[in-house]
Amino acid sequence: MNIAMIGLGKMGGNMARRLARGGATVFGFDVSAATRDQLSGEFANIRTFASVAETIAAMPAPRVVWMMLPHGQISENTLTELKGLLGAGDVVVDGANALYKESQRHGAELAEAGLEFVDAGVSGGVWGLANGYTIMLGGSKEAIAKVQPFVELLAPAADRGWLHCGPVGAGHYTKMVHNGIEYGMMQAFAEGFALLKAKEELELDVAEIAEVWRHGSVVRSWLLDLTADSLAKDKELGELQPFVPDSGEGRWTVLESVELGVPTPVIAGALYARFASRGNDDYGMKLLQMMRNAFGGHALTKK
Amino acid sequence: MNIAMIGLGKMGGNMARRLARGGATVFGFDVSAATRDQLSGEFANIRTFASVAETIAAMPAPRVVWMMLPHGQISENTLTELKGLLGAGDVVVDGANALYKESQRHGAELAEAGLEFVDAGVSGGVWGLANGYTIMLGGSKEAIAKVQPFVELLAPAADRGWLHCGPVGAGHYTKMVHNGIEYGMMQAFAEGFALLKAKEELELDVAEIAEVWRHGSVVRSWLLDLTADSLAKDKELGELQPFVPDSGEGRWTVLESVELGVPTPVIAGALYARFASRGNDDYGMKLLQMMRNAFGGHALTKK
Amino acid sequence: MNIAMIGLGKMGGNMARRLARGGATVFGFDVSAATRDQLSGEFANIRTFASVAETIAAMPAPRVVWMMLPHGQISENTLTELKGLLGAGDVVVDGANALYKESQRHGAELAEAGLEFVDAGVSGGVWGLANGYTIMLGGSKEAIAKVQPFVELLAPAADRGWLHCGPVGAGHYTKMVHNGIEYGMMQAFAEGFALLKAKEELELDVAEIAEVWRHGSVVRSWLLDLTADSLAKDKELGELQPFVPDSGEGRWTVLESVELGVPTPVIAGALYARFASRGNDDYGMKLLQMMRNAFGGHALTKK
Amino acid sequence: MNIAMIGLGKMGGNMARRLARGGATVFGFDVSAATRDQLSGEFANIRTFASVAETIAAMPAPRVVWMMLPHGQISENTLTELKGLLGAGDVVVDGANALYKESQRHGAELAEAGLEFVDAGVSGGVWGLANGYTIMLGGSKEAIAKVQPFVELLAPAADRGWLHCGPVGAGHYTKMVHNGIEYGMMQAFAEGFALLKAKEELELDVAEIAEVWRHGSVVRSWLLDLTADSLAKDKELGELQPFVPDSGEGRWTVLESVELGVPTPVIAGALYARFASRGNDDYGMKLLQMMRNAFGGHALTKK
């Protein structure tokens, strides 16, 4: 059981570890020599290489090549390089977050080159190493059959936590929607805990409340488990900035809602709250102040 | 261990059963004779009575009287009646959903009458009988101490799933926020599954996707467990109307957000989606059509 | 034509001026001696007094007493005082912004005291002196008939810009909805201009665009006129904080939407944007950061 | 002064009329012979032709060719055809709604063919014939100079109501944002009038209220003028379906907000309200019903 893992970062590294633990031989590539050495030092059955070309050259065919790279140019370049290195019967899996339409294009481009392509949505974050990853796959039956043995090692159990969702694109589409839901759930919790915190006269303990909700309540969930753990350590969050990044999937979900004409007020509301947390609404808010002054003579709040 | 349970409906009946199983003697009242007979037939230690007065009269003091009644007039009348029946050292628990401000008023009124009051937010739905209920309590330490033995039977375990949140009102406030979060989570799932369903060309199986997300994904949760079970039985939902009631807690959460000045776009968005599902935005939408016709000459869609 | 004006601030002062210009004799009260002297110095037919009691004592009956006071305690106290000073046939008008339910209570209280009450929603801001005020009235036909001569002076023209909307409460309800719409319109402009500003590569001139939209476009409006004037003077708004107050009417509109079950996503969205501009979502946003770190290992942005 | 008008529909036809009235000679094309005959019958200086090729052949160079066609394939095909018919110094204006990115691509394609391109956002609807159109232009100074004489006839006045916003794309971008604002304003009015209508006990007259707001209020606007006129004729809107189409610009605005990271909760909320009015949230709402039943045993509303 041989698999190439291209990209050994936070996600790819742990996936390599889980595959190695399961008995697979992993041919790993990462741009960082330190990362490569770390992985190959941990597991005898993780072999690392200093280039994609060397990684592929070292593997016997037919090959399964799993990419865990940032979407965008790095991913595009690597796919182009792989087209020149691989041959009929090989499968490329893109396990990073990517826009499903890009994955559909990638699938078509690889098919033209005689290669198979699978888009894999992978959920589980830093806990996937221990708990297993949920894996949502798009591709042909034949291609999925080739990656299935590895997916069974990555998922929480051989028969649970992975799904062949549909044709190429279906894996990343399903993952995109998953993350859209995640945005909405996270924001729902954020709003609720903010309401608990703001009700000062009741002196509610947000950490204790998060904990009690874990047992028997309707909102019990893995996100709540993590929230309770974190709040138990620091319930004031006094060191943090109210500044929330977003990494693409939430945006793609909203774009899709517009394209399909399906209203997603909660997912969009969650995304916009993050945009606003980063000051992206500042000009609009200044304009509102100015308008209030213009029609009502309301005092201005200046810097 | 004696406790009165006033109201033996969907929630109160199951809570009586769970208390009886745990060894408590339950003095139960319900307006429905059939409901009373059902409960007293099931458990020797559930005794039922045809009036609140008879129920209280049969109990030895000091008494814990747990109300599970619809909020509003029935609940108000029963509290008034209980003031006349109970004496010093007795505790009334309101375990139904109620606006925390009303509970604070009830607490003050009972205190004037020399009685103690506890507001209890109870979560767990129809599954609480088997799994236990999350219980969020507001009241004095003394009052909570009196209800604790019963709460320990109702919760998933004696030391888990219940919390003394704060003074009177804190239980129902915490439950209100819990339900607000629930609204947001439910809507997040609804939007996500709608996006899966609408992407017709990918022919995604929403039931299989719900199931796979239960294993290792970030959105795993009890609501997802229930959703997966339901979709496994019927994934088209073809018999249902797109008509979603709301029962007060979501509204109260939004009112509170306005009062506190804390933005809750996701919870409000979830509530408004339910309002719209019931046609409550029809006049506004007709007006939009009319406006489009007036400025742009766009054709009208008539009945 | 005699009228008392209780409160001579930004709104009340200009309304007194417009009434005096129209030929009415105004009996004015304000807590500020400087304000009183200013008004009585400007117009021979504005007489000012150092207390409400003196104001009323100086007026011949039957009296029309128009209050322009901040809603809340000052307004409540003045109504109580007026009940003791006025007599049958006198009318009290509350022309300030007030929750219509409070106005309905005030109307009932004054009716018990044999007095008439009119709630008047007044729109027009600092421009009302020159342009006239839109006035929305709630009250009995008899009461409205008594205030009509004054309302005709305040409105843009005797037969335009004022309306007897319905019974007591109808004036403030209509004004509340007016302001809710205003919140939505203002936010729509704020979002649009923010999108223009953010599209840096097109180097759009927001001031010129605001001006061109005033001529023939679908969004032409008085708010746009004011916006264009302000942007012509300062299109960067660099001195302003992105910090937007709200003064009650927007909140009341959202509360009413919840009570009526009518979805108002745009009005609520506009209100919440203001809440967020003031940092009221900070705790929630910190929690989101913390959650992202907990499940995905994403780096924290600290202070 | 010669200009070609390609597309003589609701917008293009009236623009041809306004140009002809202003003294321009219009070379008009439309697929409909009836439309062509109508226009050429009305004005001696509107000449119509049965094909784009004939239209262009009849015009002396240098030419200004103004397209008013539905965006998408028809527009693309016509641009391709025009590339073959026009020569150096000719300008093509796209005056229909189009995604600014498409217009930027069109500009680049025409530039390669040695032609100039102007994207023109045109606002004013069916009222533009009488009142003039707001026109927002993107293109080079040279190209704008060539279309300026015609734009001055189309705008409300020669020096008002038109703007050279920036390079190619800037006209359609500005128009897109204009329409996004329009969506938000329309929804704000729709929500407000729905709140007036829903408050049944006050028996408010929405037509009279719309009319009074036109005089002196903060929300006075052209959209309100139209609304008041329409409600004066029919305030119940009983014949209309609560079904609101959308025609692209609102969607593009939301897509842009996501791309730029600028929150637009009001514009997105307005768009989503339209989506929901068409039943596009039905599956999600059914799912919510099902979930409520699953956790709380709430009764289902079936067809």
C-alpha cells in the first residue's frame, strides 16, 4: 500500500501519520526540509523527498498521489507538474479545500492527460489524527476504488466517515456546504455566548454553561465540546482581538447560494460578521455617521 | 423523596416517569383524566389527582412543586392558586419555557408570599426520558438545595447536565439563549441541505451525506444525528409543507439582543426565515412586485 | 392661536420658530435660560417661562400643549405635572419619538384625568424649519381638530405633509415604521458606497457618483441629496470613527417585527450593523477566533 | 449626429425616441418588425433595419453603436458580429445591464480589434423617456468624447445626470452598486409597509401614509413617489402573488461583496427575501419542520 502525500503541513502531516500508523507506506514531499525530517524521523514507513519529481520517481506504479496544498497557484503548478510525471492508471487526489468548479476543471484537464482525479473534502482539523477525518469524495467509481484503502485508514473507521458523494466536484461541493454550515453554527454559538456575557446582572458563568449544555441539551455538538474546553481555560478571552479571518469556504458557499438562488441568510450573516470584525465596514459606518449628522444634526464621533 | 408535577404533557409526563424510575414519589396533576390514568397506571410511585388543590393536599410538607405548563395564562393562574395552597419552606419550580423577566416577577411575587421560586430551563425534548434532560436553574442556594435531589434524577447523571446558573431568572435566561443558538444551528443545517438538494447535476444523496458528517466532521452534533435518522427514512420530505412554527424562545432571544444592543444576525435570520415560511412577508413581497412594475415596467405575476 | 411648546431643543426650538413665523403665539418652556432667551429674543410672539407651571398659567384655555422632550423619565414627569395643571378641553401633544405603547398608556392616563392626548410623529430633522415637518398624528377626531391649525403651520404646506393616522398610538407607530425604513435605506447607501470605495482599481469618485445618481436614477432621494452634499465636502471621511449610535426607533421597529411575526431582515440588519460598529459583538468575535484555533489550529490574533 | 441603437425594446426603444427628439438621427435595429415599424413610424429621424449588418452599412463612419440587448448570448453574438462590421474610430456602447467583468473582457476584445468600447449603466426605467436617464460611463476619454453628445440628450439635462466614472468596467460597476442599493431601499419600504399593514388594530391606511411621507419626511424618494401612486390605486394588492423576480444586478452586488470582503447584510437580505418569495427555501423549511418533530415531537404540517 503506497501513497504519495504532497504537502506535509498541519493537515497533510497528520494525515501522513495516520496513514503510516495504519500500515501504508507514505512517499512524502514538503518544501520544508525540517518538516520532511520530522515526519520521516517519526515513522519508518514515511519516506520523504526534496521534490515532487523525486517523490513520484521513487514510487512504484500504479500510483495514488494525494495533494494537501494551499488552493491557488501552488496547487495549479503542482497539478501541471504531475501531469508530466504520472501515467495511465495513476490517480491524483486533491484533499485540500478548493472551489468545486476548479476541481471540475482539474478533473477534465487530468482526464485529457489520461489520468484520474478525485476531489476529497477532508474535515476534522487538528483532531483528525486521533479521531479520524470525515472524507467526502468526488470521482469515478474506478478512481474511488483505488483510493478507498487509504480513505479507510484516514476515516474514523473503515466503514464510517467517508463517502463517495458523486462525480468529480461532488467531494469539494459537499465539503464547501459542510463548512458553510460550520460558519453558521459557530456564529450561532458566538451570538449566544455574547448574550450570556452581556447580561451582567445575572453574573452567568459562560464556562459552566458551555459545560452543562454538553450533557443532554439540544445544542450538544463537537463545536460545543471544544468551546467548553477552551472557556474552561479562559472565559474572558481578554487577550484576543475581536478579529476573525475567513478562509474561502464560507465565501464559496455564499457565492453558490447566489448562483443557485437559494437563500442562506444565516451562512451569509456569519460570513459578514467576520468581514465586519476586520473593519471592512468602516467606510460605510463612517458614512452613516455623516448622514445622521446631515439630516438630524447628531454629533459626530471623531478620532 | 416527594415531588409534585403539575402538567403531565409531552415534557411533564416523561419527566414524571424519569423521576419515578429514579425512586421519587410523584404527585401528578393534569387536566386530562386519560393522561393521569396513563401515568399512574405505569408507575406505582406516580399518584395522580384531579386538581392542583388535591395534589398539594396529598403531599407532606415541605413540598417541591414542579410546574410544566404552557407559559401565559394557565401558568399565571396556577401560580396564583399555589400561593394560596403552599406554606413557608415550600418551593415552586417553573420548568416550562418562560420569559426570564416573567420568571423574575413570579419569583418576587412568591417571595412576598413567603414561598421560594426556582426557574428551570429544561432541554432534551422527547429524548429526555431516555437520555436525561439538561437543566439550567435560577434561584437562591437554599431553594436549589431543595430541588437538587430531583434535578439529579432528571439530568443525564447526578453530577452532569444540571447547573445552578444564578439568581431567579438565570435559569430561563440561559435556556432562552440555548434555544436561540438552537434556532441558528437548525437554520444553518437547513440552508446547507438546501444547497445540497439544489445542486441537481451532482445528484447528491442528502441522507448519506448527513450520515457521513456524523463521523469525524466539524459539524457533528445531536441535531445532525436526528437529521440523519430522519433523512434515512425520507429524504425528499415530499409530504411536508415548508411551514415552520416558532414557539417563543427564538423571539425572546431577538428581543433581548435588541435590548442589550448585541448583534445576533444569525439568530434573527433564523427566526425571520420561519416567519417568512408562514407567508408573513406576503404583503411586502407583493409591494416589491408592484414597485418593480412601477419603475421598470416589469410584468406582474398575478393570482 | 396659542400653543405651548415644552422643550425648546434642536427640534422643539425650530418648531417654535416655524409656528411663530406662521403667526401663532408660542408659550415656550425650556430648562435652559439661554435657550429661552434666544427664542424670545428672536420672535416677539414667542414668550418663554422658567417652569411648566408658569407656562401653563400664562396661557388662556382651552390649551394645546406640545411636548418635545426626551422620552423616558423627563417626559413621564412632565405628563404627570401637566395632569395637575390642565383642565377639560385641553390637549397634550407628544411630538417626540416615543414607543407607541407608551403613548397609548399616556393617552389612557390623560383620558382618566379628563384630558385629551395626541401622539405626533415628527420627521424632518434640522431641515424642518425651512422645509416643514412631516407630521403623523394619533388621537380622536376632536383632539386632532384642536391641533390641526398648528400642524398646518408645521407641515410643508397646510394641505400636505400631515396625516391623522388613527387612534392614539397610530402617530408614533407610523413614525416608528418610518424610522425603521430610514435605517434600512441608510444602510443600503452605506453598503453601496463602501463597495464603490473598496473597488480601488477603478478609482471611483464617490462624491461625483452620489451627485450623478441624484439626476434621473432609481435611488434618488432626500438621503442621497444630503449624502452628495456631504461627500462633496469630504469624501474620505477620514476624521470620523466608524461608530454609529442608534436612538431607539430602529430597536422598536425590530421588537415590533418580532411581536407581529413579520420578517424585517433589512431593518434588523441595519440595526445590528450599528451595534457591531460600536464593538458590541467583540466577545462573540473573540469566541470565534478561539473556536477556529481549537478545531483547526488556526493562529490567534492577540492584542 | 448619427447613432445606431441595437435593440429597441422597453429601454432601447424609449432611448431611441429621446435621442430622436433631441435631434439625433437613429439607425435602429430590432428582431421584431412590428417594433421597428412602430419606431420608424413615430419619428422621421429614426430609420430602422432588419439586421445589424444593414444598420451598420447604412451609417456613415465614424460610428457610435449603442447596444441595448439582454446580457448573455445575444449580446456576445452581436459583439462578435460588430467586430466584423466596424472599423477604426468606431465606438461600441453596451448600455444594458452587464457584469462589469464581462464588460472589461469585451473592452479588451474590441481593443484587440481596433475598436473602442464604452460600458454604460443606464437608470431610469420606463420613466426615462420623459425624465431622462442617469448614465454611468466607463471607457477612455477619447471614447467618452465620442458618445458624449448622445449621452447629453439621454440624461435629464446636458450637464446633469451623466458621469464618466472611470476606465472600461467602471460604468457597469457603478450601475451594479446603484441597483444593489435599490434592492436594499425597496426591501426597506416593503418591510415598513408590511409592518403598517400587519398592525390591524390601528387600521392604518398605507396609501395615505405613503403620500404623507412624500412631504418633508426623511424617507422621501422617487421609489416612495411611485409607491404612493401605486398604493393610491390599489392598497390591498390582492391580485398579486408574493413572488418577486430578480434580474442579476442584485446577485452581482452580493458576489462582489464576497469578493471584496465588504459586508452587505442589507443588500444580501433583500436578495434573499426575493429568493424565498419564490419558494427557493422550501426544502430547507421542510427540513426544519422535520427536525422540530425529531427532537421535540412537534406536530408536522403536511400537504
